[in-house]
Amino acid sequence: MILADIGQLPPQPWLALLAVFFGAIVGSYIGVVVLRWPLGEKTSQGRSKCDHCGRQIAWFDLVPLFSFLLLKGRCRSCNAKIDWVQAAAEWSCAVLCGLAFFLFPFAEAVAFSILCLLLIPLALLDARHFWLPDRLTIALAIGGLLLGSFTSDGTSLLSRILAAFMVFAGLELLRRLFRAWRGIEGMGAGDPKLFAALALWFAPLELPFLLLASSLLGIALALVLAFQKRAVRQIPFGTLLGIAAIVLPIVKAI
């Protein structure tokens, strides 16, 4: 009974503030993962250092959210630009975790925060490297199995599993058919897996909206790149799908 009452605890400003700090700390580590993992470097050992001059970064320049602003996005030693990914990870995690506890009851806020913290590294890695690591996608799927009922308006686990299987089969079939028809990849192999993992977090009727929203974002991105006269070789669909999955619950809550 006590746990049920805690789960239904309405949004509290002090919880939202704590969530901002927690999100910033986790976001700082996510930034390190996004920067180091593709290079084959360890993410849990060794002090951060400047990518340009190689000098170790002092602890007071590693304060989440604030250090990047105080340094104006540049290394204190060599004045080279700091990679934007670190600030993007910290701020997005902080804002989204705080927003979760500002908008949702406690249990749903926890679930939505975890969804965001799992999606942000996937979205950033896909945006930079067109890479959706299976390990992160599996973690997202496991999170959906455990917590998806809180973010899907109580949809049963069986319904969400069946929906995940169907969307994976559908997108994977389209991906293979396009490759057989055109002889090129029209969709990354990780995109159907990501959509299937997300299906475990959402009600089945919400999935078409996720697909539509991410497709519209892709069209908008392609138009912007075309307007800038930049070649459109590949669109990070996983990133756009992640953005749609984060925005949809917020729009519903508002």
C-alpha cells in the first residue's frame, strides 16, 4: 500500500530539482560514453582530457552543466573548442529528468526518466556515427519489459511484446525488400530493433504516431540539408525515432 501511494505521488518541485542534478550527473557520463566508445576507449577509467592538447581536465572544469558555460565551450589550456556532445548530453538529461518529475506522478516520472537516459546515448551515437549499439538497444528493451506499463497507460505486457514483434518484422521486411530492389541499404539494421524496443514502452496505438512523427522529422531534416545545398546521403532515423519517443509523452502530459 505504501509503495502504491509513493508511485502515485503527484509532481513535486523539489523532486524535479533533484532530478535535474541527477540527470546532469548521468548525462556527464553519457557524454563520455558517446565520445569514447566509438573510438574503442574505456569509458569508466581515466580522467577526461582535452582532445586537442591532451592535457587532463581539472575537476573544477568537469562540473556538469556549468563548466561548459563558464569556459564558453573551450579548453582552458589550449582554447580549442570542446565537443558539443558533452554539453548536449548533460543538458538534455538534466532537462528531461527534471521535466519528468514536474509533469508526471512519481512512478511514471521514474520510468520516463529511465527511457530518456537510455535513448539519449542511442540518439547521439546515431546522429554522429549512424550506429545503434545492440547492447544499448537490448538495455532499452529490458527497461520496456520492466517499466513499460507506466509509460503505456497500463498496456499489458503481452500486448506490448506482440506489438514489438510486429513492428520489428514489418520494418525488417521493408528494409530487406528495399535492399533487394535497389541494391543499397535504405534503412540501418539497428532501426527495426530500436523501434521494437520502443514498442515495449508505448501502447500499440501510439506506435503509428511515433513512426509518422519520426518520418516527418526526417523529411524536414532532408529539406533543411537540401536548402543548405548539402548532400543527403543518410538520415539518422534512430535519432529521429528517439526524439519522437521522448516528445510524445511530454505532449500528452501537456
